[in-house]
Amino acid sequence: MSIDKSLRRKNMLARSRNVLTRGERIKVLQNDERWPEGRSPYGLPKVRVLKIAKKAKKAKEETAAEGEAAPAAEGKK
């Protein structure tokens, strides 16, 4: 029996997930300083999952070109 494409490996999963594991939720709460030490890992509060949007290749090139042009223009003044 073969494995469904969505269940292969974490490294190969390119799309963003809408559910975090318990450990991932605890890390997010610790980063937000909402996790008191000694708290039970059960019954965790909800954590918002941010989807990371990939920028288009052209947009990256334009921002890089603007970043290089700006210091050169300031040096001429």
C-alpha cells in the first residue's frame, strides 16, 4: 500500500499547515511570553498560525536594486 502524497515527510511538505503540534504551540506561547513555567501541557490556549506568503522573484530583485541605488545616491550629495 502506498503513502498519500500529503503524508510523506515534513521536509517535503511545501504548503503551510493549519494545525500545530503541542510542542510547536508551546514554543509559540513561550516566544510570546504567554507560557508560565510549570504549566500543564494539556488544555493549551489557541494559537494563531501565520501563513508565510512567498514573494515573487521580480519583487525581490526590485527591492535589492533599490537598496543598492539608495546608498550610491546618498554618497553623491
